[in-house]
Amino acid sequence: MFENHKRPSETRTRKRFAFILRRVFAPLDTEKVPKETFSDNPLSSAQRTRPRRCGAGSGIKARQSCAFIENRMAARAHAADTHEGEITVNAELIAVGTEILLGDIVNTDAQLISQGLSELGINVFYQTVVGDNPARLERVVREAKDRADIIITTGGLGPTLDDLTKETLATVFGKKMALHQPSLDRLTEFFNKIGREMTKNNEKQAWLPEGCTVFTNLWGTAPGCAFEADGKHVLMLPGPPRECNPMWKECAMPYLYKLAGGCIVSRNIRVFGLGESNMENILHDMMEKSANPTIAPYARTSECFARVTAKADTPAECEKLLDPVVDEILKLLG
């Protein structure tokens, strides 16, 4: 004999699922990034607000699927002069390190920086990994110089002979290298504190492109830096994630924040029970016609989503652009 379990009604099941979605994807408050703690960065006294992901938990039935909207907004500081028209600032990432090419380590720096640039509304069109070879690095930098407004490198700032990122970029942009005494003093203090002798090659870390903005490394020894030349902004960060991650958030992002006018706002329409190819087929005509906002399909394990992204001068203007497009997508999926 089999026990006859009474199945819950469809309405009850739907209510439970909606409750779970509201709990999991409840809106998160905006977090404040603390003031900088270093003195060399001219933006050290500035505060910025970095909105975090928020979501709405209303589910809809869409061809035997469940879809809901996840808002993702990053408002960028308005430039001193009002930025008009479409935002076209783009950045290129260059990771320097033979160990990445050999597969010894994973380039997690690129993921972190790309996410941060997306929050700032700065496009990333190219990412490159190059080994510790000055000739190949110079070639990659010159290519990036021709097609990007911002060049961001990670790695190659250490004390060894093959750490040549600063020297190579200084050569490409016609900069002289100069000793940054505060950085040398920090190095000396660091080695004295740990009770070890500082070898001569460590001084190499304190030599930086002349006139650059110094990103004091509070998490390691090699300082990062940034400079503007030939109409380009160049930022150099250390490679180890434990140093790159905080320096990117505490130093580099505030530096770039001043350069970005306007804002970018994205909404993720997440879909359950509908494959990426089927969803793309439904949205194909909209994707071809829509320029701003743009629509892009993505797939994850057990779900897919359509990201709708608008660019404008203010968050409110972005939302006005997004509303009709998102509504139309929901109708097509409903």
C-alpha cells in the first residue's frame, strides 16, 4: 500500500516561491567607501558612493519559466563640465606575468577590475596577458595606446630583474623614472619592522615615472601609480590579489571616478526554465534594433538572464530608457 500524500495547490506553491525570491533578492542598501588613508593620492579626501546590487523578487510565468528583474546601478560622478552624448570612455587591461601564461595562477585581478570599470560605466573592449618580456610588453602597450583611453596594468612592479612594467610604460609614454623618497622610506621602515635586511634590488620598487600619482601600498611593498600622457590615463597595480584588490578599490577607483561623467544602469531579467537559445530567439528582433539600452543574453547553471543596460547623464534618465524596454521583454517572455 502506498500512502496518498495530498499535493499542495498550485497557488500555494507559487506563493512560497515568490516569498523565497523576496527573501533572497531583497534590495541592499548603498554602501559608503571609506576615505582614503594615503596622502599621495590627490583624491584621498574624497568620498564616493558605490551602489550595490539590488533586486525585486516578483516572479512571472514565462513559457513554463519564471523570470524576475534584478537592478544593478552604478552612478558615476558628474564631471566638472557636463558630459553630453553617449559615453565612449574605454579601458584596456594588461596582465603582466609569465606565471599566468603557464597556468600556474588564475588572473582574478582582471575579473575584479572589469567589474569595477563596469560600475564606473567605463567600457572594456580588450584584455591581454603578456609574459615578463619587455619587448612583447612594449608591443602590447603600444597597441593598447592606439585603441584605449585608459590602460590598466597588473603585475611587474616588484624588485626582481624581470619586473619591468613601470620602465616599459615610461618608455612608451616618454616618461623619465625618478626616485620617490616616501616610498623608499616606507620600504626601509617595513624591513626594519620585520627584522630583515633590505637588499639593494628592493629600492627598484621606489623608482616611479616622474610626476605620477602614487598609490601607497598598505598591503605589500610595491607602490602602484597613475599618470596622464598623450591624452591617455595609465594605471599600474601590483599583481598579487591581496594587494591588487584593496589598491584597486581604495586608490584606483577613486582616481578613475573623477574621469567618468554620467552613469550606467543595468537590469538583469533572470529566467528559470527557459534555455538561453530559446530566450535569445524570442528577443532576437529587439536585440538587433536596440542600441541604447542594449540587450545581451547570458547563461548560468540552471538559469539564464537578459541584461539590459542604458547609458545617460543621470540615473533617472537611465531608468526612463530602461522602463519601456524591460516592460516589452517581460511581455515577450510572458
